[in-house]
Amino acid sequence: MPDIPNNDASIIDEIHASEEKIEGMLKEAKEKAGNIINDAKKKADEILKKGAKELSQTAEGYKKERLKDVEKEAERIVKDAEKRGEEIKKESAKKIKEAVDIVINKVLP
């Protein structure tokens, strides 16, 4: 070493030690920051997955409700059609009787 008084060498050693300490602190801070960022990314992914799952469940529930509504409507339409079919049968039976009466009256006056 050049001619540095003992006191100055001690100061330089302290500065050097402080620099190493600061570098260690910076390295540790960067590692912690990296861990925090990774944890935040994991939590964000979990939240997104949970949200997607909830949305899917909500959509599935809505789909089931709509399907029930459609089934009820289909049942109503079938019942209405069956009712109308019975009415038409009754009307047809009356008309057949009337037609038979007309034919009988023409054939057997």
C-alpha cells in the first residue's frame, strides 16, 4: 500500500466494509423484492382462476335456470297442443255424426 497514514487506512477499510455491507443489503433487498413479486403473481393467478371458476359456475347456474324455463315452456306448449287436439277430436266426432246423418238421410229418405 502507498504511504497512507494508519488512520486513513482504517477509514478506507471501513468504507470498503460499508460498501460490501451495502452490496449485501442490496442483494438481499432484490431477493426479497423478487420473492414479493413472485408471491404477488401467484396470488393474482389464484384470484384469476377463482374468478374464472366462479364465472363458470355462475354461467352454468344461469344455463340450468334457462333450461328449466325452456322445459316449462315446452311442457306448456305440449299441454296446449294436447288440449287443442282433444277439441279437434270432439269437433270431428260431431261432424262425422252429422255427415253420417246426411248420408243416411240421402240414402234412406
